[in-house]
Amino acid sequence: MDFEEDHFELPDDVISKDDALSYVCENEWENVEEVFRDLEREEWLKTSKTCLELLSVISQKDRAHMRGGIKKWLRKKQNDGDDVTEEQLFAIAADVCGFVEELANSSNNSKFLRAVGLDAYARMHRLTAAHGILVSANSCGLDDLQWAKDLLAITRAFCDFLSEISDPGQEPFVQFRIRGPIEVFNKYLRAAPAQLLVHWRDQDGDVSFGRSPDPELPNLSSFIANWIAEYLTKTYPYVSLGVCAECGRFFSRERRDKTFCSKTCQNRVAYKRKKLLESNALTPVNVAPDDACDIAKGLWLHHPRFGIGLVEAVGGRAGGPVRSLPGSTQDAQVVQYRSMLSRMTVLQVRFLHGARLLRFADLFEGQKKEEQLPQFYEVKSEETLAELL
Ligand SMILES: [Zn+2]
């Protein structure tokens, strides 16, 4: 239906576009910011996808090695700790080289980048994380594997950092706990000179600016350290990253305490746990909070978020036989003293993703009412446990 302009009258309650906009800016600004944040989040995840995939390649291989390490301990009582063998390092290096090669072949832009060099390329195209990886990976050969060792160190540090920062039980100590990983990030930030400033014309013809690793001094770990630093300083408040407790993959998540990358991993863990408990390989051990000072190394525990782990060291308390405390002739005093020592207990537990420190609060005080507490176990059959891990 056509309206002649003079026949068409706006109803009285119609709000003009400008008024609507002012209203939204004045009253709904938080929602507007939320929309921007979502867009930025999507954009960041799109451009950072390659970095997350590269870190996942390393972390998944490392996870397989750590699982193997625990099985070896169960079968032969040999403990490799966090050390990696040459063979394991080579396996990681080979996977990374394969990933980089595939990345180089998967995009025409990458071929163009290699043909014309970074300088000429950057004047015409926006540089992405994938380009940064390709430029930095020039130093990665299979004759000297130091770069793979460095890459593993920074990947592990990022895993540790993400699990510390997302752990709701760690709030009072979180700054202390992330100090180690941040030192590692800084070590690799220092290992290469500051990134170069590059510029290109974007789709509208405007000149844009960005940073790029120096192709003359390629260093993949430093590139990853720069990427991590940029993530933490710019994107961290609205993009939460995690490492899957089962497969070791890095993923973005809606909630900071989400532990698994997918339903598949979550179900696999639940299934394995069920099989493990039905197998009689483990016998539950009940530890009362006041008896935490008696926990000995060699005990196993199931943690609701980290899975099954071996207590490999016990610290934080005086040690020695508490029952024969000199001067404590009265039982009440011994009980009180044991209870105090128990609250200072710290366990070093080796989970499938690496060793973690758990304090008394992590062991006996769930942060949320519905949170399950860790359960202790004794191993009845090492071989069955090794098979089912
Ligand atoms: Zn997973």
C-alpha cells in the first residue's frame, strides 16, 4: 500500500531514531558493551585459532607421555617426573613440524608470503597468528630440538597458568601460584627482540598497524609468549580459555570452571572412572579432615575436576610421629595439635596432566555446596589400574 506523504501521519508515541539511540546509550550501555565484547570475542577466537591449535598439538602429545609415565610408575615403580626423553621430544617436534607444513600448504597467502617475503606481504595484507607461526617456525628443524623443549615449557606453563587462574578454590593464593608460569612467559618474551611494527591497507583502503615477529630472528616460543601476553592484557577479561583435563586440548569456554573440551571427553572420563571403581583396582580410604596429617605418599585420590592422581609428596607439616609429641600427655592436646598440623597439609599429586599442589581447603572444603570432594584410594591391583587409566 502506498501512502502519500501528506496523508501519512506518525502515531504520537513513535520514538525517533536519535531518541532511541540516546536512550540506549544512557540506559542500556552495559548491553551495548556486551554486544561489542561478543563480537570482539568471536573475532579474537577466529584470528587466534591457529595458536590454540598449535598449543593443543603439543599439549595433547605431552598428555599422552604423562599418562605413559604414570602407567610406567604403576608397572615398574620408575618415576620420570616431568622430564621428557629425547624420543618424546622428537615426537613433539615431528607433530609441530607436520602442523606447520600443513598450515603453509593450506593457504595460498602463505605461499605468497614465502615468495615475496614478510615486508612486501605485510604492506598488502593483515598479518594473522598463522603468519606469525609460519614466520617464527623457520627456526624449527629436527637436528637440534631445543626449540621443541622451549615450546613444551611454554605450553606447560600456559596449561598451569590456566588451571590455577580458573580454580575457584585458589583465589587467596592465585597471585602466588601464577608467578611461576608468568616467569616462564617473561623468559620467552625476553628471548627474542620486540616484535616489528607492520602496516597494511585494510578493505576500506585505510592504513592499519600491527606487530609481527622478525623473520630475521625467528623464535616460535617467543611468538607464543607474545601471543599469550597479548591475550592476557587485552582479551582475558572476556575470553576464558581452558585446557581439557582429559585430552589436553586448549579450548574457549563459557564458564571458568569448565574442565572438558567436549561432551565426548566428559563422558569418556565418567566411563573410565566407572570401570575403574567397578574393577576393584582401588579401595576407598576414608580420611577425616583432622587426620590429614597422616596422609602418606603412594595414596591415590580422585579429584572431581582433575581426575585420578597419585600422592607423590606430602609437605606443609612438621612430620614425625605426632602421637608421641613431647609434653603432650593429655589426649585433648594431641588431638588439637594433630588437627592444626592437618590444616597445614599440602599434597603434591601427579594427575594425568601433570603434578599439582593441593592444600587442606582443596581436599576437604568444597567451594560450592554441590562440589564433590576428592576421595582417597589405595591401589589393590597396579596392573588393572595401569590398563584402565
Ligand atoms: Zn578433551
